[in-house]
Amino acid sequence: MSHSRKHILFVDDEPNMLSSLQRVMRPLRQKWDMTFEGDPGQVLSLINSHPPDVVVSDLRMPGMNGIELIEQIKQQAPGHSEYILLTGSADLASAIDAINKTGVFRFLTKPCSSQSLVDAIESALATIKAVKERPGRMATAALSAMSPAVAVVDQAGKVAYCND
């Protein structure tokens, strides 16, 4: 297990969904170090030995839902990780709760395309990188993580900021 590659942790209590995630993410195994876990409790015992850069978790799981899992991870292994929640039963209240309680990076509905999931993970990793490169400047980090080009000009028309 290489710690130089970004670690992506996938958590889903449904074996078929976890197996599907493993299949669609297989082409990226040279790029990312990926862990697939079906038990949120087991995740908490693994988190300290290999903290994830991005956690992709199901929202609705028995025993501990995705929001509770993220809260536990943040308490147990504070640091800059980003969180993506997946749910088969998207409702506005759950999305708002996830954003307000955990600061979740993305909220995706199942099924989502593998490209949408990969794009969300890539955006999360870009945000982490931008924050590390420019600590304390979240607005700049957020702009840097955006895929469309963003340019800010001053009153004279000179470029004051341009994202990557």
C-alpha cells in the first residue's frame, strides 16, 4: 500500500453497491490507493493507520449513517479530508443536514455515473491541494478547484487572479 498516492475510502453497507464501486474504480487503481469497506464501524478502526484523502460514503446505513460516520472520522482523525455522500433516496433535508453538520464536499444520488463520481473525487482532491498550497485562503482554494476558467480583473482590466 503506497502512501504517496491519494487514498480514497469507499463505504457502503450494500455488498452489490460496494462491488460495483470496485469494478468501476478498477482502472484508477494505479492512480489512487483505494479501500472498500462495508462496515462503518470497521472504517473507524482503520482510519488512524491510513487516513483517507477523500471518503465516499453511503448516506443511509444501519447502525451508523454517513453523516454520523463523517462526524466520527473528523473527531478521530482530524485533518483535511473531503467527504462525498451517496444516497439512493435523495431528499432536500438529508442534503442540507449533510452540508450543515459535516461540510460534505458533494452529495450525489445513486445511481450516478462513474464519470460523475470520478469528477467529484478529482474536484475534492484539487480542493485539498489548493488549500495545502494556499493555506488560510479558502475562497482562492474554492476558485482553484472549479473546472470552468475563472479570472478576476481589477478596475484597470488587469488580471488579479486566474484559477488553474
